[in-house]
Amino acid sequence: MGLYLNPGNEAFRKIRSGVYIDKTDLIDYINQTIPTTSNLTSFSRPRRFGKSFAAKMLCAYYDKSCDSRALFQGLKICRMDSYEEYLNKFDVIYLDITRFISTTTSLNEIVRNVQMSVIEELREAYPLCVREKEEVLANALFAISHKTGNKFIVIIDEWDALFREAKDDMTIQKEYVQLLRGLFKGGPSTDETIAVAYMTGILPIKKYGTESALTDFQEFTMTRPAKLAKYVGFTEAEVKKLCKKYHMDFEDMQTWYDGYSFNRIQHVYSPNSVMQAIRNEEFQNYWTASETYESLKKYIEMDFDGLKDAVVSMLGGETVRVKISTFQNDMTSFHSKDDVLTLLIHLGYLAYDSKTHKAAIPNLEVADAFGDAVSGKGWAYVATAIQDSDNLLEATMKGDCEKVATALEKTHESVASVLEYNNEASLSAAVILAYYTARRYYEIVHELPTGKGFADLSFLPRRNTDSPAMIVEQKYDKDADTAIKQIKEKRYDGKLKEYFGNLIMVGINYDKGTKKHTCLIEQA
């Protein structure tokens, strides 16, 4: 048992001892690829989405230096036909690239350090196979496989860390890609040496032009997770089970950490945040504050046409179209707002719908991160609107129509240069932006079905809050009284009916000529 060759199962044992969701059926998927030409898998996900957990699980399952049968007892993989065939049957090489980065004095030495560290352990395990002066990892593996018939499982965690740390050093990046190509280039040497390769990281495989640097990998990403979508994070069924077990409120969990959606799985939750909420028995933003603020701030301040418009629209609850195909899968090659937004999808700051090709801010936790990030250069008007939103909500609760109208007008003036304000979608976005912090207390629903129509914006109180429900009806070039009358005429029943007696009706009119807002507030 070593650091890199056959690291054992202790890491997975620790994972199992905490808050745990059984994702071991991923092993069966990997097992099915072993006798095929699709045995090279790259699965990228954001930080805090369980990448290392999966890598350590695979190590524990395949590593022939340990007995993991008891560790997997009762888990999903035990019921799979492939379980017995490959359990603890391979030499495993496990590389955590962040470990090499944190322990080296120079990034220029990373690729050499990786190779020499693994070769040293291989030489100890197979002294008759590995030459004393061997410095090429691919050659050492091939020599062992050729003489013994053994194949290797290669698991690389945080495979893209070097691209993130040495993002401006093309020499280091190319040297690293050459190492990976040497290991996984395909052909007889790879076929004889590698049973399975599994790489996980944040970024998809680097592209040069339109081509992938590692063409033989089957790739699964945040924009195209395909059949691995249920392993991206926690599913709704899994979170409901956790909430029941640990006596946590599911609706609050959903509000804070849901929001990622794929063709196969409609509700995916941020795993680390769910586990942190359970451990601490408290719902809050568990993204690392400094990392979230600095990285997100840097990207949304980039000077690309349409980027600020897109961010403001998403802050207002809208979705924006994103062209993901031009992104080069690194942290430096940005040529448009679409490249920046695509990176934010891979980093987990945005959710992406592959059917509509649109992105959105997924949940309250990430909305908090955006709220913190829009405090720098060029974002003062948005930051002010967010800071004032608590006062706006308080004024609404008190029925202070003049103050509400003034606040909405102020937000309108701020976003007028970004949002085309003369349509309902933009007006709704501006209103939601003005009420930004209200999402802590309300689920905000566009076009909620009612008795005889749809409510423009419905603010439905979250559990554990005594806030009244709100309906916001918006009009153009009419008057606020007309908006209130429409609320009453539509007989807002259904989900809103239970709030009658504790329901605030807000009518807003925007005069396109004077660019003035008027407001009327009544209680139902």
C-alpha cells in the first residue's frame, strides 16, 4: 500500500462514517466499460459536488492491496452483476494533482514529480520490471503489464488543477497534456496497460481550437452529463431521505441548495452544502466566502458586450441564452460573454438547461454569492438596489405606497441602461431585483395559475416565517388601481387561497412617457 500505488480504502471508510449517500452504482457503470474501447472516462463537476468522494470510492473498490467487501456491504453495487468480478482485483494508481501542487516548490517540476513519485512505488512493487533509470511513467506501466499481464486502474482527481494554477503557462500545460497523452493515447500499449482511467475535475478536457486534447475519453460535464447526471450531485429523492433521517426541513433545503437541472434528472442539489446544513442544523451559504467572492467577482467584471446585461437579468430571476460551444475549457481563453457564462456553469455559479440553452442562478445559496460579488467596479447601482431591498420589503409590509414607488423607480433608473424596460419580462426582472433579499423569506413565482388567470408575481412565504403572502400585478400606461382591480377580479384561488386574510396585494403601474411608477397596496 502506498501514496499513489494502491492507496487502500481508508479514505472511503471515513467518507462512509459521515453523512452518506450511496452512489456506488457508478462503479457498475465504470465496470461495464472495462472490456470495451470506452474505458476512459472524464467526469467534471464544480467544487463541493463530490468529485473526490467518487474517486476515493473507486479506489477502495478496485485496489487489490485491501479487502473492501465489508465496506461495500449493503450498498447498491452489491446487487450488481459486475460486483464480484472486479472487487479488489487491480493495481490502482491514484493521483490527486492538487497534492502535487501544494507540495512542490515550482510548478515547472510538477510533471516530473508526478512521474518519478509513481515510478518509485512501481519499482518497489515490481523490481524486476521497472528499469532503475526509468523516468517515463507510461513506459514503466507498459513494462509491468507486458511482463506480468497485469492491467492498471488509473484515477486522477482534480485533473485540471494544473490548468487552473498555471493558467498562463502554456509550456507547463502542454507538458502535462503530453503526460496524459502518453498514458491514454490509445493503441496497443494503452490497451495492454490500462483497464480503466477515470478523471475528475472542474473543467472539461482542454480544447485546442475545436479539438479535444484527449480524444479517446468519454466526457461528461455540467453542460452534458448524459447518463451520469444522477451522480453530479444529490437527487431530490436522496435529499428527501436525508431530511427525514436528520429531521431537516425539505422545503428549506430545496430553496437553498436545489436548482441544477438536466434532461434525465430535474432536481440536483449541491452535496457539500446539504451535508453542511445537516451537520450544523442550519441553512445558510456554505460556499467558501473569499473564494466565492473573489472568483465570481473577477469573471462578471470582464469587459465583454452583453455580459453585464446577462448578469443583471439573472439577478432579476430571468434566464439567459448561452452558446457553450466556443469555450476552450480553461481559465484564460475568453472571447465573449458566452465563454465567461460557460465557465460559470462549470464552476457551479449558474445552472444550465441543455434543451433551451439557457442559464440561470440556481438557488438561494448562489444568489447570496452573486449579491456579495456585485459590489465592485461598475456594479454600484445593483449593489445599492440589493442593499435597499430589505427596506423596500419593510415599506411594502407597512403599506407605504410612496416609498415603494420611489424605490422601484430608483431601481428602474439604475437598470434602464441594461434592461429593455418596456416589456413585462424586464419589468418583472427589475421588481425581483428590487426585492432581492425577499427570496430569503419567499418563493417568488412568475405567472402563478389562479382562479381566472395568472398572477404576474406571487411571493409565497417559506416555512418557518410569519410573513404574509404577496401578489404583485404590473401595468403599463394605466394606473395602480387597475392592477389591484385585476387581482380581485381574477379571484386568486388555489395556492393563494390559504393566505386570504394574510395576503398583500401590490399594484404597480409604469408610465412609459414620464418613466414614473405609481403604487397601490391593499390587504386581502
